[in-house]
Amino acid sequence: MDKLLNKKDLAERWQVSERTIDEYRLSGIVVPIKGLPCIRFNLQYIEKIEGNIPEKITIREKKLEKELIEVKKERDYLRTVFNNIITESNKCIGYCK
């Protein structure tokens, strides 16, 4: 069976705080095992991603990237709504003529 690490184990391994591990997890830098009632990380997975964690990308930048994706989705939706309004308005103007 694969060895599992908890947040404390991983924080000690990476020499960061447990809060940093939480931030990494929330930003998608590190992903815990799904389906467990507690947060655990597979050691093989951790060994695989070590060295691939982008040091230059800060957690703040990662959050901003996620926000940008959401804003773009909202923009696209609002464009669709606006175009529908314009189309329906043109139909109404056509009926009035």
C-alpha cells in the first residue's frame, strides 16, 4: 500500500507551514486523495510533483488566474445576453415600422 502523508507531514517535508499547504491545495498546486474523510496526500504523487512546483508563480498569481477565467466566462455570457437583447430590440423596431 502506498504511504500517505497528512498536511503536517507534507509541511515538514517541504519546510513550509500547514497554512501554506492549505493554500497550495486550494489553488490546485497539490491535490489530496479524493474520497477520504481527511486530507491525505499520496507519497508517490508528492515525489512526482516535487521539482515541478512552479516557484515563480505565487499563490496570489494562481488565484488571479482563476479569477480571470471566471471573469472571461461571465463576459462571454453577458455578450450572449447583450446580443439577444439587440436581436429582440431589432425585431420590435421592425414591427413598429
